[in-house]
Amino acid sequence: MSDVSEILKYAETHEWAKLEDGQIVRVGITDFAQSELGDIMYIGLPELGRQVRRGEQIAVVESVKTASDLHSPVTGTVVAINEAVLDEPELVNEAAFQTWLFCVEAEQPAELDLLLDAAAYQHFIEQ
């Protein structure tokens, strides 16, 4: 069974999102996603300053099993990337909820309300 953090919001595409500092949304992949992917070998992150729309594919994670697209949970501008995962992508396997990938300055933070809460995400992954 995968861990699910109660303080995060979840996309059906298996990204987690956490609102910080008003409009900054920190994004990573869920524990369920990393366990399904297996050993992560490569992470491609978006460029700083990139304008993104909610649901847009903006990054990629490659593992020994497959490659998976990552999507932005909100509309806004990419304002930070976690460069540590570029050199050590396995950090996501070791601690999926502590290893963020990128941050988006959300135009409308209320878009997070469209995501799943922990209970709904747990139900979704058990289907």
C-alpha cells in the first residue's frame, strides 16, 4: 500500500501539489507513482519562466520500466526547479513526498480545489 499525505492535493495523473507562500505551488510525484515506475533513472524538468496551463504536460520521469509525463496542477509560471533530482533522480524513489520537482506561481491558487484530497486519491489508486 502506498503512502498518502493528508496535507497535499493530488492529480489523477499522480502528481502531488502543496500551496506555499500564497501563490507558490510545489509539485512532485506521489509515492504510488514512484512505486509503479520502479527505479527512476532520469527526470526532465520544465524551464524556469515557462508559462503553463493546468493539466499541461511539462516534465517527464523515466524509469527502468517506462517513461511518464508529468502535468502542471495549476496555471501559472514555473518559478523553481529542484536541480538535485537532475543529478540524483533516485531521491524520488527514496522519499516521494519530500522530493519536490518544480514550483509554479499559480495565477489562480483556487485551481487546487479541483484536485483530489488524500482520501479521494487513496480511493482512486485502489480502483
